[in-house]
Amino acid sequence: MIPRLSLLGLLRTGAVLLAALAVATVLPRFGVPARFRPDLVVLLVAASAVVRGPAQGALLGLAAGWVVDLVPPGGSPLGLTALLYAAAGATAGLFHRGAHRSLLGALLGLAAATVVVELGGVCVAILGDGTVDLAAAATRTLVTLAVGLLALPALLGVDRALTRRRLA
């Protein structure tokens, strides 16, 4: 079966690419320290996953992780970030039912996805070179959740509106 191309799918793909590029190039150009850079990609993956479910979240997370792997300065082995984002998408997708009733379910899905990515990054750092900055990981998690608190309602609204109009 050939997957159907949709406007929402194209928007998600473009948004993930722009988010990965923004985190890697634009935020450093403005002098934002690495510990205060939100993970915009996990925000997009979690927003999609809480609307679509764990399977779709894992697929988008896998694709988004490959994009993050390929955007310089990709530091981990190719494919490892893709697996982390796939796990994050599947985890956020578990909050699929609660997200339809309230924003709290979507925020919990984002929190779970962010923790999966950050814990995975900490484990990779421990296994790689043995140096871990837990304070930076906690700060990135909190900054991502703060940005998600502001952006998640808009992302979910756009996703649901396009789905209602059968553009997804």
C-alpha cells in the first residue's frame, strides 16, 4: 500500500526540518547557550503523537531523528538519535486518549517524550566519553517544557483543524 501524501504530512516534514535547523544554526547564532536551547523537534514529534497515537508518533520520531542525525554537528552514531526520537514518539503517543479531553494529557505526553530523549542522551554520553552534565540536561528539559506549554495548544489546534477539513 502506498502512503497517501497529505498537506498535514508535508507541513510536519517541513516543520521538523525547520526545527532541527533552527536548533542547530539559528539559536547558536543568537548566542543562546546549549543548555537553554529547547528541543523543538521533540515538541513537534510529541504534538503529532498525542493526536495520532503511538505508531504514528514512532514513525514521525524515527524520521525526525534521522533529520537531527544528519543536521550538523551530529555527534552521536548515525541512527541512534532516530531510535531515541522513535521511542519518544511512541511514549508520547501513549497519552493519545487523554489528549483529546484536555491539554494536560498532551503536556504529559510532551514531558514523557522530552524525558525519554534527555535520558537517552545522558546514557549515550555516559557510554561514549563518560562526561555528563545533568544540570544542563535538566535545564534543557525544563526549557523544552516551557516552550511546549506555549506552543503545544497552537500545534494541536492546527493539527486538529486540518484533520477536520480532511487535509490530513
